[in-house]
Amino acid sequence: MPLICCGLNGVDEATALVELAVVSDLYPFVEWGFLYSPDQQGTPGRYPSVARMRRAFKELPRYVRTALHVSGPGVGQLLDGESVVSGLVEQVRARSGRVQLNLRTVRANVDPEALRRFVLARPEVFFVTPYNDGNASVMQALAGVENHAIVFDSSTDRDVPPQSWPRAPNSMRCGYAGGLGVHNLEVELPRIYQAAGTAEFWIDLEGRLRDENDRFSMSLARRCLDIVNAHASERMEMPAPRPLRRRCEPIQLIDSGLMRDDDARELESVLRLLIQATRDVVDPAILDARRKAENLLLRKGMSTVRSEPSRPH
């Protein structure tokens, strides 16, 4: 029953990219979903600007899993070769990410055979489509396509889980979504594992990750990841090891440009507190961490660090 990843969708304009890198380092099974719909992009809420998405796909470290969720007229535009959405898909392809095409009904005005040709022409991209009654022609057209998977999401606008989760198909990977959040993951995850059987699957969360201002809540995201990790850590298929050590490297994150926003000021504040709190500590490991914090401040010109001698012990 391998859970291959946990998709957290709706990363928005206010989400610091450095947070995605740090949390991905702690939870390598997380995948961050960026939503794209041409008539909603850049509006308040869960649809970040195209510029923000381009920057994220370009600058996030490669170990950070990303996915592009294309909705509305964006699906048809993608099949027609429109430059904006095609460029985003190309960036995700370069990162080995997934692309979900949210075809909710037959009214999506998408030619199933054209969709099949499009998916087959890009075998290095993993495409996902929702499984529902309105997508019967899409499912038929994509039957047997190796780089295609389905996601079960029957929540519609109610954002509540189904009474019973569908059993996973034998021939492909699948995802489960709908109403999942901190309030019910402890109950719903075992039910999903049971429905998936021996198939590889993932889960997607979105609506329950928003705060009262409809912003992506990293606090809620972390709590969900803790629950998933507790349930699946012993049987989850982790990504291949990467060169960096498990602990996140702040210097490399800054050098990569991920802290160009307000993140640098917050980091400076944390480093100052670390330096102040460890002035009288003689433990070699802590002294080493303090020296690295001082060097980081000096390297980036955040502040002038005065070295004060520790009190004798």
C-alpha cells in the first residue's frame, strides 16, 4: 500500500518559496500544487500570478516536488499551444513534475482524441485527470496511456470526503482528494489505504489548507504532513537521496535567490536571537552553529555582527 506523495495545492502569492524548500527538506514526500486558470490568475486567493509561478518553477531546488493544475479554458489553450500555459508545462516537465488537467465535465470543450495525442507526445510528463461521470470519453481516450493517472475527487463544491473511497484500479496509479484536512486525516487515511489496496496512490489537499483570509496556511500544511508522516513513514516510498544533507542549508537557499522578499529580514531576526541566546554556551556543536550564523549575517551584509567574548565558566 505505497503512498507515493502528499499533494498540497493552492500555493499562492503570499507563500514564501523558501518555506517550500525547507518543508520539502523535512518531508520529502510533499508535492506543492500551483493552480492555473487564465481567467483567475493573479486574483486574490489561490491563483498566483504567472510571474510568481515562473519564478517558483525556475528557482526552487530540484528536490522540491511541484505540480501544475490547469483548469478552466487553460486546458483547451494548452492543447492549442497557447504560449503562457505551454511555457508553464515546459517548466514543470524540466523539473519532472506532474500536470493535472481539471476536466470536470463534458462541457470542457476538449477533443478527447486531441488530448490523447497531446499526452502521448510527452511521455516524460505525468498527466492526471479527474475521474467522474462527465469524463467518460476522456477516460476512454486515455485508456492504456502509461504517463496518465486519475484522481478520485467527488467533493465538488462541498469539500467533504465521500462516504466510501473508490477502490484503486489495477492498471494505473491513482490519487484521492476531497475534503481532506487536519480535522479528518486521522480517520480518512486508513480508509484510503484500504481502498487503494496494493496500488500506488497519492492524496491531494486544497480547500482545508486555507486560512480565514483565503491564504495558503503553512501551519495547516505542516500539521497535515505530520499526520501523513506518522501513518506512512515506514511504508512510504521516499525519493532518491540527494547530495545535500537532510538539514536545510540556509546559505544555499539565500544564494539561490529564494530569500529576496521579506524572508531575509525574518531570517536575520532569527539568527540574531540564536547568536544572543548562545553567547554563554560552551558546547562545541552549539558554538559551531553560532559561528555559522554570524558568518551568514556577515556574508549577506544583513548586519554587523560584534563578537563578544563568552563569560568564563
